[in-house]
Amino acid sequence: MRTVLKIFRRDVRRLAGNPVAIVITLGVALIPSLYAWFNIVANWDPYENTSTVPVAVVNEDEGAEVAGLGPINAGDMIVGELKENGQLGWTFVGEREALDGVRAADYYAAFVIPPDFTASLADVLDGDVRKGDIAYYVNEKANAVAPKVTDTGATTLEAQVNEGFVGTVSKTVSEKVISKATGVLGDADSSLDGALGDVRDVQTSLDRLCSLLDDADKTVAEARTSVASARQTLSDLSQSSGKVAGSLRDALDGLGQTRSDANALATRLSGALASGSGTLSGLSSQANYDIGKAAGTIGFAQGKVDSSIASSRAALAEAQQVQQQISDVRHELVDNVLPFVSDPALAARIQDVAAALDDVDGLLSKLRSDQGSRLDRAQGVSDGIKAGSSAIEGLSGSVDGAIQDGAATLSSAQSTLLTTTLPQMSGALDDFAGAGERLASSADGLAPLLSQADGVMVQLDVTLDQATGTLSSTKDSVSAAGRTLGTLAGDLSAIQSSAAFGDLERLVGTDAQSIGDFMASPVELRSQSFFPVANYGSGVAPFYTNLALWVGGFVLVAIYKLEVDREGVGEYKPWQGYFGRGTLLVCIGLLQAVICCVGDLALGVQCQSPVAFVLAGLMASFVYVNLIYALSVAFKHIGKALGVLLVVLQIPGSAGTYPIEMMPGFFRALHPWLPFTYGINAMRESIAGFYGDYYAANLVVLLVYLIPSLLIGVSARKHLLNINALFDRRLTETDLLIAERVGMDEAQFKLTTIIKALTNSGEYREAFQARVASFELRYPILVRRGFVALMVVPLALLLLLFVVEAKMAILALWIVSLVVICTFLIVVEYLHSRVRDKTGLADKSTDELYEMLGDSLRQEVFAFAPIEVMLHERGHVLGRIGHPTRNGERKGGEGDE
């Protein structure tokens, strides 16, 4: 390390003692930073200056008459909005001027609003959905970024038009809908109130009908009891009529005996007539009593039946009214309420209620029909009972008339028998006998009438029994209808008090302007940035800073010599010279990093941790300078070309400006292998904020690139000294290209090659000369083929680049072909040069070979045996016994005699 520091101090003294060198060094430290600063400032916030980007706007819209809104000109509205918009430099011109201006790059883009623009937008209110078209013209040749900026303006214009149109249309439609819905909702509310009142009235009527049906049921039960009593009375009357007929027959028999014994019993005639008259009077009273009793019973039953029929007819009338009210309620629900219910569950419930009302209506219709038929049959029975009652009343009159006539006759006969009519007694008895026969016949005719009346009573009892069942089913149906109407009333009340109905009322009360504003912009984007960056300049600062540090490293290897001379240092090993000169370059590179990073902060670049930002710059510069220095020392001009190639690859491959996902696959594959990736990531952490150990991890990965740098600069360099010397000699011969000597006067050889020349120089020379002759014959052919390939292969691949779609693969193959062919030519030329060098090695003496062996061993990084000790021992031995010369002679030493 002393030699390394000695070289470094010597180089610092040289710079410090030369004012021009100091100025150059300061310039080298400062100029790369200017590259970063100018680019950061230029990109500080370019989108803030888009208001100066000229964009032409042409308005040819003629406007249109819109129903409900009057005359509207959407083009004028757009122009008014754009005049208030400072996003771009809007210029309002004619169509020809606009299009010519775009072609001439006076305007980057142009928007042309057609004459029917408003009309096409307004047609949507009439159901004709037709998009409005705005022509957009852009000159993509004028600038690469300008079309993207104008595209943003086009998007903004489209958004403004859409927002304004949707807002206006939504407001208009909302006003109409709200106006209509307000009236309909008021009608629906009134309809619901009316329907609820009707349902409750119907429910009350059904309750009254149930009460009437209970009374009718009781009346029918009492009627059936009366019918049973009437049938019993008719049975008793039938038995009495038999007794009357028997008594009449007995009386007639007595009258015949009397007529036979008239002459003998004339003296007792008066008493017999008086007795017969009394008997007839008693019989008349008994017959009139029995017939009156039967007629009263039948009349009572008829009254009960008529009362039941009247009650049933009243119940039917009530049912008809209920049926009409149910129909009205159903109409209100289905026609006036259901269309305005948006809740599916509530609508389904209303439909279920309407179906239930239909069922109740059908049940009432069937009940009225069945009950009407039964009432008609009951009325027929009542009419039959009335006819029977009239017949019984007529029978009573007939019996009573006959009996009274007989009694009168007997009384007359009694009064006149003894005085004036005794001679006529026989005739009178005959008349009386005829009357008795008529009375007996009447008594005999009473039994069939009573039997017929009993049959009517039986039919009436059956009808009343059927009426009882009908009334029971009617009562159940009416009760069910009452319960359904109760549920319906509850549902209607629930509809009025439901949240959906309330939401509908609140929705109807919404302001149309608010609805229009919401429809125009229904979504409000709420942005929340993680690790926010204040401006675009701060965002690109890591990329341009790393790029400046890489350029700074490249400037170092271009300005300063890479080979170390021995002045003031003496002998040194190659690795010592590498680290000695590399220390100077690294220090200047660190100075570049400090100047660049501090300058970024002075410009106002956002930074969460300035210390971390500067540290990341120092680490990046340290790695970049080492990598570029190693490539340049090991490969000379090729190494510098590799440094340029690396920076070219890292600009698109490090995701410094665009996300790496937007890059082609080739650069995405390179991304994790490039040092820029980790230098930029570390600086971004210090600028926008830290996430975990991401900052430290990127710095660690960045330091890993020191390993290949050291391997190339220390290990590979010593194997490339000869080829570098070849390049220096060839470039020097041109007197045009700058070349730097590698610090050696003679060609370098491997230890094995020198040892072979020492041990068996004759055989080595012969074998080597044979190989030289063979190579010299092939050398011109190899060179010629190499140059032909250098011209043909890249040209063929370049032509393929225009016809094959896989352009990136062809481009990569084109670069690889150039590298391979150039490498081939370099190797051929290197072998040709080595042939000449080894030819000279074969002609050297043994002492020269030992000296070369000593020089080679001294240049090893790790020397296992000091060469001076080996040479001293060799000289001591040769001095005592001598050693053979190149010609086989022995050379004596000091001890020879």
C-alpha cells in the first residue's frame, strides 16, 4: 500500500504545482454537474408551461332549438369554456387557417366543431341517440411530446363537452320527471288515503254483514222451530178433522133414524132438534178453533220465512256494496299506487293483496248467485204456504157456514115443528141430511189439505236447513274477507309510512340542478399520494444525477493518463500502479458527486434526507469511476467504447424516466443487471421518502459492482498488456488517434513460455518456427475473410431490420455480429504480433531470459519466492562449477583454474 499511496501523492503534487492542471481538474469536477443541473431545471415543471402551446379552435356550430330549453349553441358554450381554460394556448380561427397552421407547425393541433354539433347532441332528448363529433387534427412531426400534450387537451375538451352536455340534459330530464312525479306522487298519496278509507268502510260493512248473518242464522233457527210446531198443529188438526167427520156421520145416522121414527118420535122432536142444534154449535166452535189454530201457526211460519228472505236480500245488497268497494280499492292499488312503487318487495306485496281482493270478489259473486237462487226457491215455498193458509181460511168459512146453516135450520124446525112445520119435518130432515152430507164431505176434504200443508212444511224445513249452511259459509267468507281487508288496510298504511315511499317523496323533492351536476360528474376522484414528489424536476433528478456522475467518470479516463510512469516512484507492480492512479480518479469522482448533489439541493430539488442523497451520490460515483476505470485500463479504447455502450443501455434500461414495464423486453431483461438501476433507486428513496431497508439494499447491490471492476482492472489487465500494446502501436502509426503506452518497452511473455525457452531452447525454436510458418500462410486469408464478414454480415442484418418484425432481436444480433467479427480480427492481428515477439524470444541469451523471468516474477501480485535470492543462489553455484552457454560451452566462474 505504501507504493500505492506514493503514486497518489506524487500525482496530487503534480496537479497542485500546475495552475492549469488545477483549473482543468476543477472543470472536470464541475462540468458533468452542469449536465444534470441544466436538464433538471429544463424539466422542472414543463406541464406548467403548456398554456403557451398554440392550439387552433374552429367553431362552425349553428346551434339548435331544444325542446324545453329554447335555442342553444353548444359550440359557443365550448368556446366560452376554453377562453377561461389556460391549459393550452387556445387560438380561435377559421377552418382553413387552422388546418394550414397545423400543417405548417404554427399550431400543434386543431379542433373543428361541425355545424350540426348542437343538433346531434339535442337529438338525444327526442330518443335519437347520436354522438356529437369534434374533428381533431395534430401535427406529430413538429415535436415528439407536443402530440401527447395536445392529446391531453383533447381529452380535457371532450370531458368538458360531455360534462356540460350530460349536466344540461340531466337537469332538463330531471325537471320534467320531478314535475310529473310530484303530481303523480300527490295523486298516489291521495289515492292511498282514499283506498285506505274505502277499505276501512268495506271492513266496517263486512262487520255489519257478519252481524246480520248472525241474526239471520238465529231467525232461521227460530223459523225451523216454528215449522216444527206448525207441523205438530197440522197433525192435531188432521186428527180432529177425522173426529168431525165421524161425528157428522153419526149425526146423519141419527137423522135417518129420526126420519124413520119421525112419526113415532114426533113428540120428542123438539128435544132432539134442540140437542142436534147444540151439538152442531159445539162442533162448529171446535172446528173453527182447530182451523184457526192451524191457520195462525201457518201464518206465523210464513212471517218467519218472509222475514228470513228479507234479511237475506238485505245481506245480498250489503254484499253487492262490499263487492263494489273491493273493486274500487283494487283499482286504486293496481292503477294508481303500484306504478310508482320502486321497492320490488313492496310491489310484490301489493300484487298479492290485489290477487286476494280478486279472490274475495269472486267469492262474493258466487255467494250472491247461490243465495239468490236459494231465495227464489224460498220465495216459492212462502207463496205455497200463503196459498195453503188461504185454503185453510176458506175451509174454516165453509165448515162454519155449514154448521151455522144446520143450527139455524134446527132452531127453525124446532120453533115451527109443533105449530106449522111438523108436516114438513120429513122435508126438513132431508135438507138437514143433505147439509150433513155436505159438511161431512167438507170434513173429509180437510185431511188432504192438511197433508199438503205438512208436505210444504217439510220442504220449508229442508230449505231453512240449507239456508243455515249457506249462512254459515257466507259468514266464514265474509269473515275471511274482513280479515283480508284488515291486512290490506295495514299494507296500505305500511306503504304510506314505508321508507321507500319516503325516499320517493324525498327524491321528488330533489333539486334538478343538483341532479344535473351529479350526472355530469358522478364520481369525484380523491387522490392520495404515497411518497409525493413536489415537481417533475425532483422526479428526474436521480436519473440525470446518475447520468452526470457516469459522464464524469468517463471524462476522467478521457482527460487523465491511465498508465503510471516511474518518475519519483521507482519500480512498482502493475496492481500498485492500478490502485495508485485509480485513487486519484476516485477522489476526483467523489468531488464530482459532492458538487452535483449539493448543486441539486441548491436548485430546490425535493429531498427528505439530504445526507442520504449525498451519500447515495458518493457511492454511485465511487462505483461508476471504478467500473469505467477498470474497463479503460484493461481494454483501452475498447474499454472506453464499452463504457459508452453501457451508458447507452442504461438510459432506457434503468427506468430513470419511464417505467421499465413500458420498455421493450430486451431492456426489461437488462434492468436488474445495470448499476444505474440501484443508484437511481437509492436517490429516489432519499428524495421522496424511505420504505423499509430499500435504500440500504440498493446501496449494497451497487457496491457489488466493485467485484467485477477489481477483477477486470487487476486480474484481467495483466493478461491484456500485449494486446493493449498492439493497439497503442497501431494507433500511433496513424498519427491521428491518441494512444498511450502501457508502460513497458518489450513484449510480455508467460512464465511457462520463458521457462520453456530456458530449459530447451533448441527444440522450442524448431517447433515454434514450424508453427510460425503455418500461421503466416493463413494470416492473409484470415484477415481478408474477416473484413469481408465485417462488411457482409452487418449489411445483411441491417437489410433484415427493415423487413422483419422482430427488430429488437435483429438489432441485438447486428451488434453481436460486429463485436464477434471485430474480436476475430483483433485476435488474428494479436496472434500475428505475438508471432514476431516470440521469434525474438527464441534468439535471446540465457541471461536475458533469466532477466525476463525475474521481471515477470516481480510483477506478480503475490510473489512466493524473492527472485533476487534465486538469482544470487544461481550465480553462486555457476561461479563455482560454471554454467552452459546458449552454444553449449561452459563458462567458468571465479573458482575456475
